[in-house]
Amino acid sequence: MRRTGFTAAASTLVRQAPIKPRGCKPKRKPDAEASEWVGEARARDAVAGRSGGLCEIRLRGCFGRALDWHHRLLKGQGGLWQASNGLHLCRWCHEAVTNTRGNRATYEQNGWLIPANTVPAIVPADVPVLLPSGQRVFLDDVGDYLPERGAA
């Protein structure tokens, strides 16, 4: 006899277990991660506001419209959800910077990647970023560009 999760009771079927909703995702992450989730949401909003929805590096082949968040100091290497550690990139540029194909030194020089495991540790807010305009700027945690120190 096949088990269905139902029992027969007086010619009607009665469900033994409550129905589990399918395809419904929670609106926020569990409380165990709530503090990081708030940081992620704020950082994403700040970076999206800073970029105006446009890719912040614009490599050759760039799609223009920014859709992806990129950790300059990779999350797996200790990078945090801070606006100073993030860039808003199109899918093309994000894939290019993530899979460097021998261009890692150039990407680090431009501030798009930050080397991990350095002593002392490098703080993303202290590493300038090269913008498509050719200007070098610092990124702050509020979501603003700050002029490079020493530049007028």
C-alpha cells in the first residue's frame, strides 16, 4: 500500500501533516544573520546610489548598466559589506575582474581588487579606485567619491 500522507476517514481524506508552502521565500534573512543583512542592504543601496546604475569601471565590452555588486577585498578573504569595499559593475566587467585571466596586477593597481593576506591589512577605504573618466578617487562608507589625497 502506498503512503500518501492522508488517512481515510468516513469516505473523505484528512491530511495528517500541515501543508508546507512551496516557492515562498522569506522577506529577510534569519535573525542569526540580521546584523550582517542590514549592513549588506545599506552597502548595496549606497553603492547603487553612488553609481547611478552605471558600471563603475567600464572595461572594453562593458554592458553599461550595473547589476552586480563586486567586493574589492573579496568576501572569502575578509571583505565586509561596506560601500568603500564595493563597486557596482555590469555582468561583463564583474566577470572580467573576478576571473582576472592574467590581469590581476592591473586590476589591483586600478583599485578594483585589493590583495588579501597583506601585513598590515589593507583597508579598502585607503585604496583609490580608477574611474572610467581616468580620475582616481577614494570610496567612503556613505557611498560617496572622495578626491584622491594630494589632488586638487
